[in-house]
Amino acid sequence: MPTTAQTQPARSKPSDFPWYLTGQATYTLNMGIGMVFMPWLVAFHLGVPAEQMGIYQASVMIPMLVLMLFGGAKADKVDLRAWLLRLHLLQAIPPFLLCYMLYSDVLSYILLMGYAICMSSINGFVQPARDSMLSHVSGGRTGGIQRAVGTAMAIQTGAQVIGLLVAGLASDADKNNLLFLFPILMAFNYFSCLFAVRFISPAPPEPARMVTLDGHAVNGGMLSRLKNQLSEIREGMGEVWQSHRIRPVVLLNMFTGLLFMGAIMVLMPLIIRDVYAGNSAEIATMNLALFGGIGIASAFISRVHIHRQGRTLMLGTLVGGMVLVFLHFEPPLWAFYVGVFLWGLAGGVGSSMSRTIVQAAAPKSHLARMLSVFAMATMVGGPIGSLAIGFLIEDLGILNAVLIPPSALVFIWLGLLIFTDLWKIETDAPVAQAEYGDATPQ
């Protein structure tokens, strides 16, 4: 049953934002480790071909995509702090199973896929809750939601960079039969994230939407809530589609995810392996360049106010895509890293602007659901792109396949420029209030 405090409007403390950033850092430290360690296990430790690499990356993203909308609907109706405490505790369990598989030397392609699918399923609920929590902990802070988003992304990227550096030691750990230490570290990080969330003040939803964590609504039973679940998801998707600000941002992210997520997850590790004869250290350096660029751009965005947000988003996306053309010409390894770094700079600008626009425009009553639609749209093309890029590499060659994403981006970019108002999006609060009667300026 809800307490008296839970029936009052959610209020944050000044210390909430630092603790949120601490939890975000430990959470995304594991993301950084996973970005190198998991593809390395597939491509190097297990030595699978490009098609299986693409199938693996596609398969592990699908559960998160399917569950993310349900996770968004759930996050709109529970105390986010209590919900995240449970989720992070659950996240700490699968790494111990991976540790056992590595220590016993029984890891296989199927078992690794099963582990990744399990973690992907949990993340489908974690991600919408963490995204929605950002608006709670940043309330009333100087600089508004743009600075909060930029700061969170900068901290996130910095933690990812540390994770990339740690995972770069995978090949050396493999030689010494110490790979099992990586999942132990990941489990410890999830416990640390849980510890940080404990110090954040409760973040209940509006009283009319409150449910307990076992799924029983305050003003209705479990059966009634289950009947309304899909309706609420459709409502969130409808709000996104009706928003003249959010709709084009979601469309742009959906197409860029389709074109470039497969490039990050499948193409780049295989370029390191097959073109530059690299290993885990080179994959880590490549990711360090990419996310270092994203972090620098996000930190810059957090310190300035950008008036023409839509224009900045579109230009950042286009410039980032065009950098891949340079990689087609097989530059020296150091120049390859420079190109990836520039790609990250442009991507950081685009990511910060897209999140800022959505966070500011979404009404608080639908925030988690709309953020889950935004995140799902960004990732929905990942499985398709990962599968496609794996087969394109086999048919066209790895360096020719690099040209496909930027070529397609040009047509998508021009279509959004001509047929939407994305280029014209500027300051956020007046538009948000005009589109939604219950929108609260962030």
C-alpha cells in the first residue's frame, strides 16, 4: 500500500542528482565492458564467422526491444526508486552464471547467447526507469533539462571509456585463464548501482496512476491493470506520433539506429579483426575513440545553451555518417581511430540534442512511456541492421559494406529536411506547453 508520502507530488533533494550520476556511472561502466567483452567473446574467443556474429547481435537486442515498451508503461506507474532497486539486484545474478561458464570452460555460442538474451530482457525494464528518473532528480537545477542530459551523457560516456579500457585486457586475461574475473566485476558494479539508488529520494507517479510493485493498482486489481497494459503502450506511441517535435526526432533515431547500430556492433569489431589484424586491445581503443568523442561532445553540450536544437541534431547526424566514407579507404590504424573519434563527436551532439528535445517536450504523465518509445525506435533497427551488415560483409567485402550506411543516410536526411519541421525546432518550453496541456517546463 502506498504511504502518505507517496500520495504527494514527487520532490527531489539536491543530493539526488549526484547519486543518480553515481549510479549511472556504475551502470554504464558495465555497458563499456560489455561493448568490448561480449563481441570479443563471440568473434575472438569463440571465433564465429560474420553471419553468426550478426545473428548473435540481432538476437540479443530483440528481448530488450519487445520489453522496453512494457518497461516504460510500468515505470510510469511505480515508485522509480523502489523499482530500480529490485531491477539492479536482479541484474547482478546472471554475471555469476557467466563467471561459472568461463571458469569451467564450458562456454559455447548458444550459452553465451542465452546469457545475453537474459541481460537484454532485464535492461528492457531498467532503461525506461533510469531515463524517467533523470527528470525527477534534475528538477529545478540550473540550466534545465539540456544541462542535465548533457551532464548525464558525459558521465555515462566517461564510465563507458573506463569499461572499454578494462575490457581491452580480455585477450591477456584469456592467456592466463582469468576471463571469469570480468563477470565478477560486472556483478559488483550492479550492486554498487543498487547502493547509489538507495540514496535517491522516492519518485512516485501521480496518485491516480500508482501501482504497487507486485502489480496491484491502488484503484484497481491486477486483472484490470493487465487489460490496460497494451492500451497504455498504444497511448504512449500515439502521444509520440502526435507531437510535431518528438515524431521527427524518433524517426531520425529509428533510421540512424537501423543504419549505424549494426556498424558499431558488427562491422567495427570485424574491421579490427580482418583488416587491421587486431584483438581486444584494438577493439577497446576503437570504442575509446568513439565514446571519447561522444563524451567530449556531451560535456560541451551540458555547458552551453543551444537555441537551434533541431538544426544541430540534423547536422551532427549527417556529419557523423559521412565520416564512415573515410574509413572505406583503409586508412592507417591511427587515422582509423581519428575517424572514429570524429564520428563520436558528431554522434554525441546528435544524441544530446535528441534526448533534450524529447525530455523537454514529453508530458510528465507519459514521460517514461514516451522515452521508452524513443529508446525503442533508436534500437529497433539494430537487429535488422546487424543481420544485414553481416551478410553484406560476406557479399560485398568488409570495406565496401562501410559505404552502405552513409549512402542511405543522405536520402533519409533529405526526406526529413523536406517533409518535417525537424530543422526548424528551436527553444523547447513554449512548444511543449502548446502541444500538451499538462506539460511541465523542465
